[in-house]
Amino acid sequence: MHTFVTGLGQDLDAVIAGLSLRYSSGAVEGQNNEIKMLKWRMFGRANFDLLRKQVLLTTRARS
């Protein structure tokens, strides 16, 4: 717990901004999570080229 509190104190400006601003990075985090899940599902089954195509198709479908 002490390490966590120390880390918050060292980055206090970012903590205050994150709690007080109305902006959110939720959409970006959701996209990152979706790509990680796709990568996890394809692990050991395909090469990088196929993974890249899947990621591009997934992101274009959401746009």
C-alpha cells in the first residue's frame, strides 16, 4: 500500500487531471483490449500477416 501511495504522490498532477477533467480514454482502452483478445485467440495459429489483417478488419468495422 505504501508503494502505491508513493507512486500516486510522484504523479500527483496526472492523478488530479484524471479525476477532474471530463475527457476519457475509454474508447482507446476498449480498442486496445479488443486487439489483445484477438492476438490471444490467434496465438500459435497464424503468422503476423494474418493477425495484421484481422486487426485492420476489426478496426475498420468499428469506424
